[in-house]
Amino acid sequence: RMRRCLLQSSTRSEPATRSLGVKCWSLNSYPSTLPTLDPSTEMSWTESCAVALALSYVVLAIYQNRWCWIASIISAFLYIYIFWQVQLYLEAVLQTFYIGMAVYGWFAWRGTHTTPERSIRTWPWRYHLLAFSVLVSLTLLLGTLMMRWTDAAAPFVDAATTVSALLA
């Protein structure tokens, strides 16, 4: 059984305290921390609508229908609410980025002009190594900050998925 102990302040309400405590958690604690990972948990109406709108976005984008951006915006707003409720704060913040991109997409797709296609390029290994280093560094930094200053349910997982999405 994998177990990890983290050194942190004894209470989150007193960040200036110098006393340290050890907080231990295991991968087995996630189902009780994040009820959404529990297979017996039912999907809420809000989650169902968010998923349906996200899938609508994909289908409409495939057909290059401008209304895909509206579906994306509404879906992202619903996901902000959902992620905030389960204490995945960075995922909620990431949705604001998606909303901004969808607003840009809505206005960019209103014109009839086409932009020239770009050719696909590959990166040298050193670029991949640099991107991976940035990903790990930002994940550790944000995860540590979220663990220290918030009640985030899974700060490092939340940080890793958010940073990965932004770097992609």
C-alpha cells in the first residue's frame, strides 16, 4: 500500500505558526475525499448538462458550426460550479481560460476569411525535456501552494492536470 507523509503547518487557520505536524494520506483515501471518484455516486443534473454540452461542443466543432462556442461557454460555467464543489480549484480556474478561448473562437469564426494552414512540425528532444521540466516544476509549486493555503481535495493532481492542459 502506497503511503506518503507531508510536513505542513499544524493548522490551516494559523499560517504564521511555527509548529509542524505530519499529514499522511494514501491513494485509498481519495474515494472518501473526492466523492465523484466513488463508482456508486450518481451523476448530478449539473454534471449531466455539462457533459452533454461538452459533447455538443465537439460535434458542432467537427461540423464547423459557430454555435459550438456557446455550448463550450455554458459547459465551462457548469464545470466551474462542479469543480468548486469538489474542491478542485485549479480545474475551476482552468475553465475560465476555456471560456476566454471560446469567446475568442466565437468572434474569430464570424468572419468568412480563411487563414492559411500551418504545417505540422516536430520538436527536438530538448524542447520536450524543457516542457516536461516546466510541467513538473509548476505542478510541484502550485500543488504545494494549494496544499498549504487552501482546502483543495487533491492539490497535486489538480495542479498536474491544470498545468498539463495549459502547456498543451
